[in-house]
Amino acid sequence: MGYTIAQKIIKNHLLSGEMTVGSDIGLKIDQTLTQDATGTMAYLEFEAIGVPRVKTEKSVAYIDHNTLQTGFENADDHRFIQTVCRKHGIYFSRPGNGICHQVHLERFGIPGKTLIGSDSHTPTGGGIGMLAIGAGGLDVAVAMGGGAYYITMPKMVRINLSGKLQPWVSAKDVILEVLKIMSVKGGVGKIVEYGGEGVKTLTVPERATITNMGAELGATTSIFPSDEVTREFLKAQGREEDWSELSADADAVYDEVIDINLSTLVPMAACPHSPDNIKTIEEIGPQVVDQVCIGSCTNSSYLDLMRVAAILKGKTVAENVSLAIAPGSKQVYNMLALNGALGDLIAAGARILECACGPCIGMGQSPNSKGISLRTFNRNFKGRSGTADGQIYLVSPETAAASALAGVFCDPRTLGDEVKIELPEKFLVNDNMVAAPVPEAEMDSVEVLRGPNIKPYPATYPLEDTIEAQCSLKVEDNITTDHIMPAGAKILPLRSNIPAISEHCFTVCDKEFPARAKQMGKSIIVGGENYGQGSSREHAALAPLYLGVKAVLVKSFARIHRANLINAGIIPLTFVNEADYDSISLNDQLVLPDVKKCIVEGKDVVIENKTNGKTIVAKCELSQRTKDIILAGGLLNYTREHS
């Protein structure tokens, strides 16, 4: 029996475990990336581990999230990260150089290598055949220190692409179709692998758009073959020597197969407030549009923005529309400036933003009250834009540009002849905004600069024999990390200060939660299905940890958040009988007798509801390693004990 692409990379990087679906495996990690919203905490954790130099082939720290500097906090964090990089052998991508996933694809990604990043959209690297996985910051810190990265061996899903995209239909429409088929929880515990004759019709930037939004499926990662298309992209980046061919064996076996004919796809949108709420642009009809935002790590490539510029050239954005465009990297920005496309965008009335995440994480450009905003981004969770009642639709760059001109939802197929943009034979390569590590002899003398907003990792303690605590919060299905730990311009600067940021924990759902949790001292959170979907931000585990949350009991978890809870020493429990969800209410007094013994012995955990007298049984499915992490009080304690 042959191997899939992902299985080949896993086999070549397997440090522990067996490639059996559902088993715990440890992988050697070749590369890591961080961004500044998660990076400060990741580097504090790396320092706490006590390893003097990173042990990966390449680790890169990007400044791309917290670039709106309305106080000292973000600038202090950037300075801290820059000095940590100098001291520990990490590449530093300076503010303005671009979004981590776009830049990493252009300049550092290598087919067949493993990459983990403290950002859920790290699977963008799958567009060039990397096994690229989003992870919590502590997992990244351990990997930088030379430790293995542990995941549950995923199932393999093959998506066969046939045909070719019709004019004005784009890669964004491909991943929206996949989301329509699989849903936001359909990829949990799976790697999505693309194959078929249709693959060769897609450029690397188009493939990266598809793997980027694979994060919205809940998938471990998504990956394309590394073929001649990949080779030409890397050659144009001056990195042909990094290319190697990588494809699935003809007799590879997949757990699930989905067929998509590219020729049948039409322009689509993800409607509020979920990436899998898919309708065609025709179905939506000519609704008035208030705002259009083009960019993010999903759709800010040279190819995307050249198409947008061609659509806008010689025209003017509708009077009722505010159009903002953010290039994904300095490389893209420079090339648009030099070939005249930037001038076309400006002349049409676009507001040009810096090369950063910006509006995608609520960092500026919030729409008006109840405003309809078309965005080429990857998430449209309620309130994520910074406007609580904003109506956010996810669309392709072509649909976004056409709608900006029309002032209403506009199917780009009405624009006439297709705009054909070819990738350049040679990209403009200038890595002057990436600071390479200093010589090792100089590293020890580097002073790490810490601002007053930077606080240490929250204190953690070994697991108690029995836990007695109240239910401090009860939430519904599909709670995202944006619900748990919101982003946005007001809160993101607090990412390096867990005590301060915890004051905002779950306030989207219940403004009283932080005060209630602190007053209780210890507590348990109860939730529904797909709890913790979305971002990799470990702050969604660290803030509850700081507030005294000991366990989270839900119907099902999203992958990264469950791992982050374990890393924080918070017990992840799932209902054996989902109907028991209805038997717990806010403030109920809950007891987990002999919970430590249950976890050690791998037994179900009994939960006694002292308030109503009912007894609930919960599963706590842990490998021996994750058991030991929970028993130690979290991954940081565990790593110290085993170093």
C-alpha cells in the first residue's frame, strides 16, 4: 500500500509513535513561525524552557498583527521579540515586511519540510507541499528548543480536482465549495490533500488560498503536491534549489474521497456569521454594499492584487463604498508600485493599507453599524470585524472588486472578457527587512528588552486529587476563540499581559464572566459542539487558566484549542451522553471525585452535580504523554521535568 503526500512527510519526520489513525505521534519540526500577537508569549515560554539557541533549521518571527501603535504596548512587544531573536538565533521579519504566511510562502517555505506556527493559518504553506500546521505558542516554543511536536495521527481526505476554473471564478470559490461540502467541523482530525488533473491548472498563490482557508474546516492541515508549477514559483523567487518533487503514490489509500469539477464552480460568498454559510453571488442578489476590504493572508498575493487593479483601472469606486486594500508583503507592494498597478488602485479610490493583517483581526477598518462588508479574508465570526452587528461576507478578490465598483453585490462574470494575469518569471527579491540571526559569539551579550506590559506566564500547579468547583459559564455550539479571547485594536495590545487581557475573556458571551470566575476562585466551563474553533491563540486557554478554570466540559473540541487547554493544564472533557449538556446550569456546584486517579487509569470521569443531584459521565481521552502533561499542571511544567 502506497503513501499519501502527508504520510510521506510524516514518515520522514516521525520521532515517536506509529502512523495509525488516532494514535499519538511526535514529529521533528524543520521550521517554525510566530507572529507578534502570539509571539511574545511564545518567546516568554521559550525563555522559561531554558534552551539558549533554537534548534530548528529555520525559525522566523513576524511582526504583522499588532501594527497599529496607539500606545507603547505594541512597540514594546516588537522590541522584545526583536531582541529575543538576536539572542536566540531567530530570523526577524520587521514591521512592514508583510503577513507571515505570505512572506513565508515567498521566501522560506520548502516542499517536504515540516512547519508549525503560532497562527492557525500556517497551513498556507501546504500550497507548496509543506506539512504546515497551526499550533499553540507553547508547542512552537518546545519545537524551537528541539522537542517533538505531538499530534493525533489524522485521517486522510483526498479532494480530486478535475476540469479548469471558468473565467472570473477563483481559488476562493474552490475553498468555499469545500467548506460547503465539509462544514467548519468536517475536517477535524483530518488532513485534506488535493490531487487530480485540475491541480496543474492552479498556480501556487491559488493553491495557497485554498490551503489557507482549510483552517476553517477544522483540519489539521491541507496540502498540494510539489510539481512543476511549484518549481516555477520557487524559481521565480530565486529559490529553485529548494524545490523537490512530491506526490502521492498511485496506490495511496484515503479515508474519504471528494470529487470537485472546477469547471462547474461559480462565484460564491460565505454569509454571516460562519465560513461555511455558503451562497452563490446570484442567490444573494444585488444587496447594497457599504465596505470592501481586499487582503489578508488568504488573498493578498501579487496575482490577486494585479487582477483587482485590472478590474479597477480607469474606473471609480461607488460613492457608497469604502474600499481598503492591504498588500500581503513588501515584495507584492513594491512590484505593484513599479509596474503602475498601485497607481491604478489609488486612482480608483482605494485606501491603501500597510502590509499587515489589519482589518482581518479587527485592527482598524471596522464597518459602520449593521454595515455589509465584503472581505477577501478567511473568517467572518460575529464581532470579529470590530463592529458587533457588522454583516461580513467572505468573497474572492474578483467579486470584491466588481462589487466595489457596482456598489452592490456583483457577480464578476458580468464584467465581460476575463482579466488574464500571468505570474512573473522573476519576482522582485529584496530581503532587507528580514534581520538574520547575529553570530553565535555575539548572542550571549544581547540584552532582551522588556516593556512594563510584558508579564510572565501564569502560575500552574499539579493536578489535584479531586476538583470541586462551580460552573462559571455555559455556552452553545461553535464557540470560537474570538468569543473566548477577542482580537481587535483595544485588546490585542494586551496579548503579552495575561492578567490584563483576562478581563476581556468571554465578554462577547457574558460580560460578567471574568469577575464571576475570579470570585469563584475555581470553576468549570460547559460548552457545545466544536468548542474553540478558529484561531490558534493560546490566550484562549491562558486567560481561563489565570481566572481559575480547571476543566472544560463540552460536546466536542476543535483541535488546536483542545491542545492548548492540555498545554495549560486545563482538563478537556467531553460528554459521554450529549443530552447531559442540559443537566448543568450556570453556578451549579460540580464535583469531580478522584479525577486524578481517573486520568491516571484512563477511566471516564464522573461529575457529580451537587446542585441538582444528577451524575454525569465524561470522557477524557488522553495519550500517556498528554496524561503526564495534565498531571504535571501543563506543558511548561512537564517540559521542565523532562529536560
